[in-house]
Amino acid sequence: MPATQQTILLPRTTNQARGLARYCRDFLTAPRPIGGATVARLEAFHLDSVGCGVSAIAAGANAPTVLRVEALAMPPAAGSRGGICFGSPQPCAVEKAVAANASAVREWDSNGTNFGYDAAKGRTAGEFGHNDYYPVAIAAAREAGLDGDATLRLMLLIDEIRGRLAEVFALRKYAIDHVHHGTVACAAAYAAALGGSEDQIESAIGMAVAHYVPYRAIRAGHQLSDSKGASAAVAAEAAVMCARRALAGFIGPRDVFRNPLALYRLNVPCPDGESPFDLELGVEGDAFAVNAMHFKLGLYEHQSAGALQALVDLFNAHPSLAADLDAVQRIRVAIYEPAYSIIADPAKRSPTTRQSADHSLPYILARTFLKARGAQACGEPLGWESLMLLPDDYSAAAISDPEIRRLIDRIEIVHGGGEYDARYPEGIPTSVAIEHATLGTLGGELAMFPLGHARSDAARTAAVVNLKFERLVSGVVDDPAALRRRMQVGGKSAAALADLYAFPIRGVVT
């Protein structure tokens, strides 16, 4: 491979599981330079995930608490250094620590997102995914004695594999949950980090695909449960178990991407000897999927970000809009598929759980209107900073607020049709029009790249994401600035990485 080439191609006619194994080993053991923009973005996504995780644990969120208690009760396996849960120095079973930490990171549904879209390369499968898996890299670093720079490479490796798979294979079409791409990425990366051979890494991938395929049953029903939020955690736990078993000598199925009975060819029939896709992966510079991933600026399903941006723009253009909510007669939202099916489902008009409320576009918009009224009454400018949705916005009291119901009754959501669908997943195409008793009809313009999107204002996004971190951890750690410095992964020693997450969280048992 020429030294100037920034990517490597695993053709569909090859054993891509073994190709991934070789890629992982080379990426970690024969490192090539990574661009500064990529490193900075990776550090920012990791810090954002930690803020989300710490906040969820401090709030006593159910799934992270259950999984953390389970982890702390299970000692490390013989010969293992074990994993570390957020907020505790106590070593425990590594896969259980990974599950607890990934659950905490994902609980608020507020960390990074990818849409599986690279138009320049024609890879537009558009599968979702999230930056949920950094705890796997931290656990592997502790187990393998990796320093900060090596750990950053491992984090990047996980994001690259799952991000590129999301561009070429849409799991949701087959009712499979998007976290499966994370399972594959984590199994391969963890096994490689612990020195696995190509055979062992291929076995880990094979087991992940053959034994651990999560269906979107976790997202069905009128109200969502802990299983939705913890899906990535269970996927990460399974990935670590697959990797550890492979390293111990368990042999999994080979050549699993071309296996006619595995999920890929089973759902997308291919000629013998082929998988459904070519897989191109970054090796140096800034040729990595993480650069096209998006930040969330609060707690909300990312598909709603276009509508939130449209509201922010309307509040800025018409400062009196939020003053009298009784004058808001009708709110009409046009949105694309799959967002229309996911966050505009009629069942979501009456959410009773936080997991359902943060996937309810009517609730998200109604709550934002109430925040705007409060911010205006306090003389605050109406922007992302004052309208940021935080955990308190999804409390039982907030969800049952009768004013929410009255606003939801005035919200109409329609499918925007082909014009909107064609613009996703390039952007988050949404329009919001408001009929107001005194101001008339407002808005209706298309929002495409809301703040936080990879194509939005990077500096402005970074400022709001930093504010989000401060708000999430304020009051639950002694010094948010010190935590920010501690979470800087690059340049840290192996000893510092081993106990990276063992900082105190107020009110949390260690």
C-alpha cells in the first residue's frame, strides 16, 4: 500500500472478517499519523460521552444503576486486571464494567451520532449509530497497559469500523438494531488491543455476528423501556466476551460476511464468494468516519435536531413568539422518513417514560416552547444555550405537566414527501410553520444542517457542547474543569489510563 494512501479497501470478494483482523492489527501495531482535526474531534466525542455518563449515574438512572451494581459485585476473572466503573476504584469483571459504563454513556441519548453517509464515495446506506463504545477502549487499555496515544487509536478504530459499516449496510431495513455494527467493531478492536492474532480476531468477529444479533424489538411498543437505552451496553458486553473467548482459544465461524446464513447475505442475497458490500477504512490523516459524525446539544433524539434548529431560528427572528403561548394556535412540522416513523409515531404523542419522551418530537417541541417562555421571562437570549434540553426536562413532573399536553394538541406532524426524503441522510431536513394569533403565519423554511451537525458551524457547536458538559457534571463532581483535564486521553501514561474513570461522583457508592 503506497505511503500516501489514506484508506484501505476490503473488497466484497474477499474474506472481510480476516481483512478487518489484519486492519486492526496494523492500525494498532504499525501506526501511521492521524490528523490533528481527527484527534481533536475524537477527544471531544469522548469528553461528551463522559459528561452524559456521569450525569446519568449521579441521577440514579435505572439501567446504569442496575448494571453498575451488577458489575461491582462481580470480581475480575483470574489473570485479568478487571475493568473500572465510572466513579469507583474497585476492579470488577471487565465485560460487566464495559456494560455499566456504556449504559451510563447512552442513557440520556445525548452523545454523538452518525448517519452512515459519505456521498463522495457513494456510500449512503444511512444506518444510525452512536459514540457509545469508548468504555471498551478504556477497558482494553487497562487490560493491555496501553498509554493515551494508543488508546486514542483504539477509540478511533472502533468508530471507524462501525461508522463505515453504517455507510454500506442498513441494519434497520431488516429490523436489526444499529448497535450490531458496534458489536463487530468492539469485538475486533478489543481482541486486537490484547494482542490477538488474525485467527483470533476473525473468530471474535464471527462469534459476534453468529451469536449476538439484536433486533429492533427493543424499540417496539407504545412506551420504550430500559432495553432501548442499554442496547449498546449489551452489545459492548457481548463484544468483549467474544473477544476474550477467542483469545482463550474458542474458534468462531470464519469468513462471516460472506456466510450465506449470516445476517448480511441472508438479507441481501449475493453471488457465492461475495458479501453485499465493499468496505473502505481510513488508515491515516483525517480520512476517518468520525469527522462526519454529529454532536447533540442536549437530550433529544437526533432526528429532531432540524425541528429544534427551526424553532431556535423562529425565536430569534420573532422575540415575542414565546411570550404568550396561548397565542400559538398551530405548529405544523414537515419531516422526512425514517424520522416520521420514529419520532412522530402517534403513540409518542402521550409519552409516559423518559425513553419515550426523548423519542417524541411533539414532546421535545412542546418542552422547548416552555423553556423559551421561561428564558424570555428571565431576559435570556433565546438560543441553543437557553433552550438546551437537560435531564430535568424529562422528569416525571415535566412529562406530566398539563401545559405539555395542551401544546402537543396544537402540533401537527406530516411526512414531507420525496423532497424531504431525498435530502436525508445528507442533512436533517425539517420545516416548522407556526400560526400565531397576532404574528400570523411564521416560518416554514427548510432546516438542513442544525447546530451540532458535522456540516454546521464547528466553533459554535464546540462552545455549546462544552456548555452541555458543564451543565451535566456541575454539582455531581467536585471540579468540572479538573474532570475535563483528566479526560484528555492523548499523552497520558498507561497508569493514568488504567484508572481514568475512577474519579468520585457525589452521592454515588464506590
